[in-house]
Amino acid sequence: MLSRYSIVCFGGEDWWYHHPHSKTHLLKRLARTNKVLFVNSISMGLPRVSAPDFFLKIRRKLRSYARFLRRTEEGILVLTPVVIPAFGSPALRWLNRWLLAVQVRWVLRRYGMTRPLLWVAIPTAADLVGTLGEQFVIYQVSDKYDANTMDHSLSPALIEQLHRSLLAKADLVLYSGRRLFEEARESREKSRFLEQGVDFAHFARTGELAGNPPSELVGLKRPILGYFGALDFVIDQDLVRHVAARRRFGERDKT
């Protein structure tokens, strides 16, 4: 376990409203013995106005801007930096690099964080590598970033360029998916597969509840199907309705 390090993570998500990712759980553990700064997603640019979540994204980000810099109950500093959500031109990239470097350096100085371990989980943070006096760079790959054209309007070619830049600059590359790891052809000598896991202590408690189920489940026939996660526009709503119709509360599937 790392101890007495300063860790700066550029997350691909927002700490305040996204479901926790693997890095979130790891950082919570690392925060017990290290200083940790989590930089909320600097995005890869806004989606098109016609996108179903355009205004939702803006509303969420404004709420995060209002928090700016907060400390979580685990002791992690969470920064929502002011940034222009556009990286398509060299001028905007330069401006964003300057804005981000100024804000992150201010936090590092204020909290006595020096020579950090830099953990990058979003391609648009590639320009920050080398600006923070970091001693080690981790690049976590959790998606085929250039294939995602739904969440932003940044060109796949530029995303691929930033991705390859991070592969070259990183001292360690972590792949959050087995397929991503197996298909990787570059930087194999410094690549590792970050296998997913669960909070064993948390889920082991289900054994304690076996003889005392929640009141909502008492009397329901088996099998009971459950789902934990978000229900928004990216979920297959037709599939949810299909399953709900076939597995009504307390009823077995008759087919």
C-alpha cells in the first residue's frame, strides 16, 4: 500500500453525481495514508444541443462549480476546476492547459502536496502531463474513447491523438476492461489489467439479512430479480419494461 504520497487524479467522471468507478474505490483506500486530490471531469467537450442530456450536463456541472473545492468524508479533496468545455482548437487547448495548471497548482501549494503521482483517466488531461512536477504518471483506460460520439462533439481523430500521447507519456497503463487490455497493441511492457472487484465486507452482509429480509420483499415469490444502478436515457428502457412485464411483483413467469 502506498503511503505518504501526494496523488492527483484527473477523473473521467464527476465525484458528486456519477456512480463510483473503480478508481474512486481505490482512491478512498489510498486516502487513508496519502494526500489525494480528485479533479472532476474536465470533459471532452459538450454534446450537441440536440443530445437528450445536453441541459442535464450543464445543470450538473454548474452545481459542481458551486462546490469548487470540497473535502469528502474520506479526506479526499475534490476540485471542480473552471475550464472551457471545448478542446477542438490549439488555442482552446492551450488556454485550458493554463487554466487547469493554475488551479491545480494552487491547491497543491495550499495543502502541501509536492511531486505528486499523476493519475489520468480522461484523454483531454494529456496536456497537463509534465506541468505539475509529477514523479510518476498512471493512465487508466476504461473505454474506447474515440468510439464514443454520444457524450461530446470532439473529433475521434483528436481523441485518438490524445490517447496515444498518454500511452507514450505514462509510466504505467491500467486497463479497466479485459477486452481493452487484450486488444491493446502499444506499450504492452508497462500495461496491466485492472480486474474489477467488489466491496466484500459490504456485500457479505446479505447473509445477515437472509433470515430477516426487508419488509418490501416479505411474501414475494421467487425468483426475485434486482437491479442496482442508474436509470436514465442511456439505459435500454424497452428491455427494462420487457423484464418488468414478465416478472411482475410477486408473480412467476408463466411462459
